[in-house]
Amino acid sequence: MAGTQEEVYRASTYAPVNIAVIKYWGKKNVELNTPTNSSLSVTLSQDDLRTHTTALCSVETAKDSLTLNGKDQDISGARTQACFRELRALRKELESKDASLPKLADMKLKIVSENNFPTAAGLASSAAGFAALVRAIANLYQLPSSPADLSRIARQGSGSACRSLFGGYSAWEQGSQADGSDSAAYEVAPASHWPEMRAAILVASAEKKDVSSTAGMQLTVATSPLFQERIKNVVPKRMKAMEKAVHDRDFESFAALTMKDSNNFHACCMDTFPPIFYMNSTSHAAIRLCDAINAAADKTVCAYTFDAGPNAVVYYLAENETQVAGAIKAVLGDKTGWEDKRGQSIKAAGTPLPNT
Ligand code: DP6
């Protein structure tokens, strides 16, 4: 049955932000968006940092469209188109098996997304964005797909998005198949396995980054000899060690691996030619602050990590809230912003941290 004129089909979903502790950086196949190495992340609380997306379609929808926080987005790019194409193909398959289903795959899609965090702050918005887009359309199409199936599609929108299809601790297995069919995310452990994990977000700059992840990582792959060492000898060992640290709830190991992997990733950015500088002097001050907090505690109580931008995410355990968030607050004074219920997210937009 084709949809009738007045019928509007709709589904909504949320997807959370995830912050990698073993970083994805480098594409093996640009078209399929498969990575040169596996990666692992912590998904942050959906209550606080998330994209809410509604997917609609009707016979009267004139064209595919996407708005983010009320602004029209360009959807002509190959990545968004790949997500639409794959999801429509799965819906077509369902419709071909059951003639009573409305022909949604032939209708245009209207996607409406809202981020509940500042998009400009560079907080992994594409990860939550594509994860929500794919799941909203999959819900609209009533696809029987698993989160792993959807992660394979979301990966084509933005690599890091595939990990946001899972809560808690999730990994993206790089895969070995030429068609990317085994390059998908899986759950390492649910959030309930280690619910004491907290994340503080230090916004060093809310400005948009000058080199996008997509462009930056391709330049790194093409020019950095250090990067070759990273993907061959560094990351594979760290992935195993990080999975073990999560399974064992071993914060000392988790933290050491997190900080070392962030450092190694940014060293590869520096080794790119011409070099890419994502961190700035505020970021360096945040590293020194974490070092000082750990030294004062005489053990590792916090771990910094930086994505393709200057903002720090600091992981710590709830039991060390006073030591870590307290020390950060003491240094930042009352320049705090929104809060993440899984931790305290401390925003100091535009306010340089003092050098420590
Ligand atoms: C540094 O997922 O944004 O945040 O696949 O080109 O969209 P594309 O890249 P993207 O890169 C994220 C890079 C990172 C590390 C990470 O999240 O693992």
C-alpha cells in the first residue's frame, strides 16, 4: 500500500556523544570510510550531551532535507548520501517481502536534529549527529537491524559515529574485508559495568577547528612516518590493554593508556607535513594541571584526552570527584558551565587556564 496523501510517518531518537580513549585517526578506504586502526571510546551521558533527531516522510515531502538546530544543512555529500542509500535499500528489502507495508523507501526524508550542547565547541558533534540520524531513519523504516548493523552504516557518515550506537564502553573494530562489511562497532562493556566513570570537559576554545578531522587525518596518513609506527606497533597493543583495563575496572591502566594515546595522536599531527596543531597553550596548561593533580594524589586519579581541537576531556572516578573536579574548579574559579550527570562538565570558554 502506498502512503496516502495526508499520512506522515515519523520516528525520533537520541544519540549520545562519545570521546575516544584510543583514537581513530586515518582512513584505509576513503569511500567506505574504513579506518587504519581500531579505536575505543566512552559514551557520555545521553541526558546531558546528545543529539535528538526526528525523521519524517510522506508522499508530499518534496526533497530530502536536514536541519540542525534550525539551520539547513548540506546533504549532498557522499557520506550523508551513503547513509540514506543504505537505509533505503534495507527498507526496500522489507517492502519487497511484505506488500502491505507503506512504500516509505520511495518517499523523501525530512530530518530535524537538535544538539543540546554548543555545536561550535567542537565536542564530537558529528559522532552523535550521524548516530542519531541513522537510528532515527532505521526506526522510521522499522528495520530489524542490530546496533552493530546500524554502526556499519553510521560509520560511513562519520567514523566516530559508529561507536555512539552503543552506550558505555564501545570499540570500533577496523575490519579486514575489502567491502568494509566487518568494520563496525561493538560493546566492550555496558556503562553499568563501571558506572563510577566521570568526564569533565574543559572548553579551551569554542571556535571551530581550522583543519577538519577528515582532511587532517588524510594528510597524516600521506606524510607522517610516526603514524606508520602508530598503526602497526602502538595501537594494536593498546587496544588489547585498554579492553583489559575496562574489563578489570583498572583506572590506573585506563588513565595511562588514555593519556599516552592522546599524546601519540597529537605527536602524529605534529609529524604531519605541514604540521597540524590542534592543541594550544590552554590545552598544554590542562595537561600540566592533570599532572599536578595526579602528583598531589600520589596516584593516577585523572586522565586527559584531546580530540581534533584544543578542548580537554578529563576522565576520573566518582570517588575522586573532590580531588579532581575540585582542583579544576579551584584553578578555574567560578567559570563553570553546564554539567554532565555522569560527572561534572566544566566549561571555561575563552578563558585561558593559568600555566601551572
Ligand atoms: C580525533 O569521526 O570526525 O575525534 O570519519 O572523517 O568523519 P570522519 O572523522 P571523525 O574523526 C574523529 C577523530 C577523533 C578521534 C576519535 O573520535 O576516535
